[in-house]
Amino acid sequence: MTKRFIILAIAITAIIVVIGFVALQFSSMSGDDSANKPKVDTGITVGKTLPQFVLTALDGNTVKIGDSGQIIVLNFWATWCPPCRQEMPELNNFAQKYGSKVMFYTVNVQESNDKVAGFISQNKYNLNVLLDKDGEVSKTFRINAIPTTIIADRQGIIKYRKSGPVTLAELEGVLNGL
């Protein structure tokens, strides 16, 4: 009986080894070359690299964001959003104070150029506004609530992300930490 038990144990072990080998071969043939490719640590959360993107500015110019060697501040917003409207004076003050030291853009989410331009003009804001007309950049950044502010350091690493209104003091605190 112990001889049968030993043969059965060897057979089961051999079957497990064969199944494991076949599974390993199958996974390497599935086209997943991720083990051979360098990993790019891009994402939308703190500690990840800011994704690069291109949007049209309110003045019609095309603007490329990312890989600039400068601190980048992005604020996603809309004219119909009360918390966005609440923080706009703070953002305008920030832009006036730090606009020459950082790349600061407000990214309007899915509104027309005319509507956004009217809002900016009526309130006498002096902001660099980018238009995310189709919402694709917002989807890339997984903007689920507005306003959302993201700050990346000179290396393009996201150091700050907040959903909800921000103040000039908050933004200055993050900049001082960089």
C-alpha cells in the first residue's frame, strides 16, 4: 500500500509541475511583453508622472503640457460649478503672483469657448484657460469632481491633488514645499 501511495504522490506532483509549466508558457505567449519593457510611472495620483497632453487655449493657441522642467499647476473647473466660482478670485490672485514662476492653467471641462470667454471677461480674471471641449483630458486625469487642482514638480511628478476649492495660502504652501 505504501508503494501505491508513493507512485500516486509522484504522479500528482508530476501533473502539477506540467500544469504549472504549461500555464507559464501560455502567459508568456499571450503577447504581454511588460516584463521586457521599461515601466513608465505615469498616472494621475500623487507620486506619479504627470501625463502629457495638448489642449487649445481660450485665445485659440495650442498648448502642450508636461515635460517642461517647470512646476505645473492645473485646475479643472466649469462656469456652472459654485465651488469653482468660489475659488476663482484665489486662483486669479495666485496667477498674478506666481504666473511667471510656474506654468499655471485652468482647464475648463466641456464648455464652449464663448461661454468661458464671457465668464472670464465679465469677472475680469487674468487666467490662462485651456478648453477640454470633449472631456478627454479630464477622463485621463479621472476628474470625478470639480474643482480639482493638481500640482507637479519640475521633474513632472505629481506632488498635490485636491478635489474641492483651494486657496492662495494652500497653493503657496505646496509651492514652498517644492
